[in-house]
Amino acid sequence: MVASIRPTVDAFADGLHQIGQYRDAADSLARKVLGICAQKLDDREKEGRRRALGEISGAPTSKEDFGHVLRSLSKLER
């Protein structure tokens, strides 16, 4: 009786071990993906703040914006 149960118990233990390994691999991959996503969101947020503050190179400064507005208004009066 014991001899016939031993392969079943071994197979069960092996299955549990494989499930544990799969879970560890999935946790590791999930941590990497979430880390990449968090970094991308952080970069996007920083970029949005820079755009809102006009800090991106090539973006017009507030003086340049004001000049464009005044030129446009002067054309309206003509």
C-alpha cells in the first residue's frame, strides 16, 4: 500500500514545487512591468509639468507669447 502511494505523493510534491516556481517567476515579471510603468508615468508627469511651465526648449516664452498676442490684436484694428 505504501509503495503505491509514494509515486502519487512525489508527483503531488513536484506539482506544488512547480506551482511555487511559476508564482515566483510571475511575481518577478510583474514587479519589472510595474516598475517600468511607474517610471513611464513619472516621466510623463514630469514632461507635462515642464510643458505647463514652458520649460521645453523651443517653446515660446511668456514675452514671445505676449508679442504674438499684441501683433494679432494690432492686425484686428486695421
